[in-house]
Amino acid sequence: MESTREELQKALATIGARGRGKPYPKGLLEQLVAYTVARRRQGAALLTIGDELGISWKTLARWLSERTGTRRFKRVQVIAPSRRDVIVHGPRGLRMEGLSIEDVAELVRRLGE
């Protein structure tokens, strides 16, 4: 991983400053996204990865969402049966049952921290 990072840093240094209207070369962009995904799997934060590469973490986040087609939040379905318990159906088969409205509010609050 160390050698990959060094190679990417050298490649970034040779292309010069980027910004609006100055896209990254496609091959390099794909390598940067692959590196970012691998580092995220190791538990590194986007801020750390951005510092390693000299790229804004917001740019990395945008690239990841564009490449994977994911968004920060996924749509969930909340079903409120006749009793006070709530059943939450989320992405990838996530299912939570027996939650009260207060439990759901606490869950949403903690996810936002």
C-alpha cells in the first residue's frame, strides 16, 4: 500500500494543480478511487486519505459516490403497525422490529453524530 501511495503522489505531482475545468486523467482517477476504496477498507478516514494524496476529502467522497452509485443516505421504509412498535426495513435486508417511536428517534439522533 505504501508503494502505491508513493506512485500516486508522484503521478499527482507531474500533472500539476487540478480544479474546475482541469479533470484528472481517467487512468489516474481510477487508480485514486481504487486506492481510496482499499484504504477505507483498512479503516482510514477520507480526511486521512486526502492528506496522504494531497486531494480534498470532499473530492474523494464525490468520486466514490459517482463510481459506486451510492449516496450518503439510503431510503428506508418505516411501517407502523396498529400497536406502538415500529418495524424498520432498510437496505440489504436490514430489518428492525419492536422499536418504539422513541427508539427510532434515538437511533436517528445517534446516526447523525
